[in-house]
Amino acid sequence: MSEFIEIKVGEKSYQFPLISGTDGKKGIDMRGLHQKTGLISYDPGFFNTAYAVSRISRRDPDSGELQYRGYDVADLVQRSTFVETSYLLIYGKLPTEQQLKDFSLKLSKHSLIHEDMINLFDGFPGKGHPLAVLSVMVTSLSSYYPEEYEESLDKGIDHSARLLAKIRTIAAFSYKKIVGQPFVYPLDKHPYCTNFLYMLFSIPSKDYVPTEDIDRILNQLWILYADHEQNVSNTTVQVIGSTQANLFASISSAINALWGSREGGRQVAAVGLIEDILRSRKSVPEYFEKFKGDSERLFSNGFGHKAYEAKSKRAIIASQLFHDFYKKTR
């Protein structure tokens, strides 16, 4: 028997069905609200509103738990790789050994970007914001691959894998532009994360090959931040994508959505604060001592946000990863 909730407006009562999400929690189906009552709902920030049914990822703001396709992110961080987790998120299940091999080969095959795109980098100032460069370059992929997502799938071409392969190269080239070094092209022999680090830090006179520990922690951090349910960038992708816009244009919009000081800007601010602590040559307690009185104030948005009532599972895992990495490599 279906469950309903009753809403009373003046002397009239209206029933709206209760529905169950993929996590078992119940919600109110309000799609008939305006038609029945002439009213609309008001929920700034979507804190009480779900706009889609999805099994991709789930975060629990009360416990801080985060799951991808039903798998606890902590287990994936310890046992998986970024490429395997990407396959899980995109296709809905963990790959077989052969599927993982084929997917990895696909990422290597599509890692190069069109040579004409190299000229676009010349138009950016050396200190251009990385997200500005990244969003423009991802949008430009629409010009080289104009086919609709479904049309490409019918031809056996997966734009999501193609983008995952190329965005790594674009990000590495963007860094090289900032530091004023020549671009280093990807090598098929390297795994996904290794290839990214190779492109970042190699120079013509010397190849960079990361240690196993460095390669592993990058895999783990990218797994940890691979998806985050109904956040601002995911919402942006779905809103833009609902118009049947090109996949690359939709992802470019999501990159821009991460730019603000309330979203990706928080991580940038946190890094800036850490760098300032390192430059001061003081311990963390010593650094913050000066802000306890009224003589000096600290203004920073790098201390997180209230997405969780409990401490974020990602923050807990990341903290442990950094501690373990420091112990191994110091």
C-alpha cells in the first residue's frame, strides 16, 4: 500500500506520495505541488531537495559516511586503484581483470590531445588560474568531438573514457604553462596516475618516475575525491546535461562551478595557509598562537564547510593517508 503525506492549505487538504531513495530513506514526491495547490516549494541550497534518483554515490551528513555504488570509500581507498574506481563509478560495477585491462588501454590510447590545442595554451598568461585554463581546454574538446554522447556510444566510442584520458594531459600541460617549462607528452607504458606525475615533473633532460609511495597516495586521494553525491559540480553537470549539451561542455561548466570560495576555493585557501605555516618555520601551535589575542586576526575560508553534521569521512581518511605517507618518506 502506498504511503502519503497530507498538506493542508486553507480549508483544503492535498496528498503527496512518499517515495524511497536508493539508500532506503524516504522523501516526498512534490512534482504535483504547483498543479494541485498553485504553490511552489522554496529551498535555497537544495538542502531538503533531491533532484534525481541515483545509485552512483551516497554521503550521509549525519554519520559522515561516503559510498560509491554501495562500496565504502575507505575500502576502495585501501584496496582499489583510481582507474578501477573510475570504472565502478562510470559503469556501475567493479571490472573483471580483462575489463580493467581494456579500460586502462583505452585511457592510454586517448591520452594525447590534438596538436592544434597546444596553440590554445599560448593564449593564457603564465599565472592564469588553473580552473580557468582547464575549463576552456575541456570546452574546446567539443570542437574536436562534436558528436552527441549517445551517438558516439552507438559507434563504440565512449566520450567519458576519452575525457578521463585527456583531462589528465590537459591538467599536466596547464601546470607546465604556469611554471614555464616545455610540455611532456604521456607514455603508454605508464599507469594512469604515474603518467600524470611523469608529465608534471619530467623535463627534456630528465624523466621523472614517481616512487611507489607517491604513486599510491595519488591513487588514494583521487579515489577519495572522485565523487561526492549531489554537490555543486555534480548538480551543474546534470542541469547543463539535461539540455542534451555536449558532454565536454557540461563538464567544463562543472569545473567552473568548483571555482568559488565556497567550494574548490576552500582547498586552495587551505593549501595557502599550509604554505604560510611552512614559510614561518614555526610549529602549528606556535603559528596559531598569535591569533588567540586581539593583536592579529586570521581570515581564511580553508577550514571546511557544514556539509556534514559529523566529521567528513574523506577528511578522516585523508588525514591518516598523509600521516602514513609522512612516516614512510621522511
